[in-house]
Amino acid sequence: MAESSELRRQKVKKFEDFVEGRLKPDLVNAIAQRDKVFEQQKIFSDLKRNIQVLEKSGATSLRTRVNLGSEVYMQADVPDTRRVFVDIGLGFHVEFTWSEALDFISVREARLASILR
């Protein structure tokens, strides 16, 4: 009886070590990756909405504030809003028309959604 109790404790300890040493770090990593995908989805969703607002209003110029970092903002004038630069990854930016940007955003949103499945 004492041997089976000791064997059970050893198995429980081994399982707890596995959960703590392997499963929890994997879970933390998976949650961090998921959060990055959610952040990218939000960025593309915001960009899509902003482009649609520009299209709807027909604005060809724009005055805005740009975050320079550490919550320091600067006023910016955009003389021509008909073309936008989109970060496509790896530090590259591509100049798109509104329709090209919306097409790219749709493709990227579908790709990000497929990552979450």
C-alpha cells in the first residue's frame, strides 16, 4: 500500500514537472504569438477604415498628428492622400493607391485569420 502511494506521488510529481517545464512555457509563447497577430489585425483594420473614410469624404489633403514616440506628437500635413505607404513586412513599405491598399489589406487579413485557425 505504501509503495503504490509513493509510486502515485512520483507520477504526480513527474506530471507536474512536465506541465511546469514544458506546457506552461509553450502556452505563454502561443499566447504571445496570438497577441501579435491580433495587433496586426487591428492595425490593418484601422488602416482599412481610414482609407474608406478618405474615399467617402473625397479628401485629397489631410492635417494630422503623428506619434514620434514616448507619446510625443507632431502636426503633419499630407498634401496628397490619394496614395498611401503600407508596411508589408520585413521593414519594406509599398506605395499603393487606395484600391490597391484595400486589396492588399483584404489578402493580409485573410492570411492573419488563417494563422489563428
